[in-house]
Amino acid sequence: MADLAYLEILQGDEPLKEAAQQYISQNPQSSELFKRIFSYFASSSTSSDSVAKKRKLSDPIPPTSTLEPPLLFIPAISVSSPQRKKLALAFHHDHFTLLPLSSASTSIDYSSAIYNADLANGVGSFFVSETPGRATKTYTYIILPTPNPDTPTSFTDAIVFVAPETVAGFQGKAVPAIADTPAHIFLSSFLESKLHIPRLDKGNTFYVDAHRGTKDGYLFFTPAGILFGFKKPVWFVPLDLIESVSYSSITRVTFNLTIVVVAYISDEDQFSEEVEFGMIDQEHYADIDEYVRKWRLNDQSMAEEKREKRMLKSQNRDENEIGHELLKAEQEWQAITGNSDDPTETPASGPYDEEDDDDDEEDENFEVNSEDDDGGSPNGSSDDDNDDD
């Protein structure tokens, strides 16, 4: 029997103490977790400095539920957000916590309520994908909190972790009996059916390599919206907040995708934000364009404003080309005449004097040089002859 001395903290509430003892006797593996939870709250009540140093919880944990064993306890997972380290993960019916692996530590690294009708904040949705760029097949999970109205697409406190291969080592009454069950399959079912957290990637989902500014990552196109991960902060915009998309900086190899997001401050006020993702490989253009058309995301690549900008840019380019040709003609004129004056002014004399040209055209002895471009002959060809040709 495990040492249950720590349960003395419940002295004065005998029914609760007996219930805890009974549960631990039936589930011996839960004793260590109980001890850590009790130690945490004991240290919190005796040291204000300790409380100040702990991470602020995203939502208060109901006191009654902290005494309940978790539905699911994962002893060790690789977490990359909100911090990069190995942590334990415990799911309860109304919240989940990330805990340090050391039983000597009493701090809770992160806690979040699970979204339901009774809680103002908490988990909003989750997303799972085969981890890109890994030699061995692993699955990455993203658990998103409910959006902040001020930053509806940015999730600094998203939980990002890689699922273990199997459920072997998992604890709790929700754990399946078969130990070699793939963890990603079980976890997805658990989060969706047991905790009722909406899944974002149900249905056809694909991803592409992309950059947001200097951050490289993966842009996922899901039936629920577009997500950029796995960098902090995770970025996600649901389809109903996408005002339009457009393509730019198109080259033979890559292109950029700009997404215009509508955010509502109130029912009356709203603002739009343009978020650009660059260096997307051209081979993904057809898939992205099909996604844009399927979900009617209002492709604005040739919107009136963009069309006007392109026309203005083309017009400026044409004007530059015309200016270049005029300068070239002026330089040729100066080379021929030796005159630096405006070539549009008629020189006093020269080989191309207009009066001389008229005299030559009226001269009966005028002969066209056989090397001229008009293809004439020394005998001269009449206009009628040329017409016949």
C-alpha cells in the first residue's frame, strides 16, 4: 500500500479523505499524482513568493475537480509549446494540465479549462497531422485555446506536442485495454468523443512549406480553416473570417499567398488584416487554387485595385521604354548631324535637308540604290508594279 500520509491535509473532511483513500486503493497508480497535486496546493497556500513565480493559469481550476483522478494521464510527451521540454499531461473532464516529470517539483507548467457551456474560456479546438520532415512517422497535436477577440488568429498559448507511438504507459480509466493501440488514433477519439473538443482537420487536409516573414513552417489547408504551425505563435483563421485571398510575387519556382482576415471588435465594428505567406512551391498552386475555389474564398488576385496597380506599373514601364528610345534616337541624331540641338528642330543644312529631298524626288535622273531596303532596282519600279506584287 502506498504511503498516504499526505492525505492528512484533508483532516476535517473525513468523507472526502475516505473517498480519496478508496480510489487510491483501487487505482494504486494514481497515488503519485494525488501526492503531487496535494503538494502543489499545500505549497501555494504557505508561500506567496512561490505563487508569484508560478505560471498564471489560463482559467481557474474548480477546486472539486483537482481531487478527482484524471481521465487520462500521459507520463511523458515531447512538448514544443508553450515551452520546449518533456512534460506529463493529465486530462480531466473539465481541464487539463501539463506537469513536470520530476515528482519532487510541485509546479504546474500549464493549465487550461476545457471549453463547455459553463466556462467562459478554455480549449477551442484541436488539430493533428503527421509530423512533416520526420524520417520516422510521428503525429503532432495542436490544442488551441478559445480565440481572443483582440487577436482572433494568433495563439501564443497553443499546446503543441508529439504523440507517443502507442498508449503503452498511459494511465487512467479512459485508457484502452490493448497497450499497442496507436496513440494518435486513441488521442483523437478521446479528445473528440470524450471531451467534445472540435477537430479542425476532419476531411481532406493538405499542407505546404511556407514562410511567414522570417519564420519557416507549414501551412495547413483544412475544411475548417487555414493553420500555420508549428512556430510560436500558432496562426489559425477559420473559413468564415477569410475575406479574400490573392497570389503575388509569382515566379517560375515559387509564389506568395496573401490572406485577408476579417476580425470583429463588435457587431458594428470590424477591421481587416493582410497576412502574407511566401516561398510556396509552384507545384502546390493547383491544390491551393482548388481549395480557394471549393470554399469560395473570393480570389482577389485580379481585383480592381490590384488590376489598377498592375496597369499603372505597366504604364510606367512603357513610359520608361519610350523615354529610353527617345534618348537613343537623340544620340543617333547627334552622331549623324554633329548637332546637339533638339532633333525635332530642322537643321539649316545637311544630308537630310527637306528641300534637297524634294529636289531629289523630282529629279528625272533619280535612281534608287540597289542596296536600299525598299527592294527597288536601278530601272525604278512603279507603284502599280508594286501593287501587282
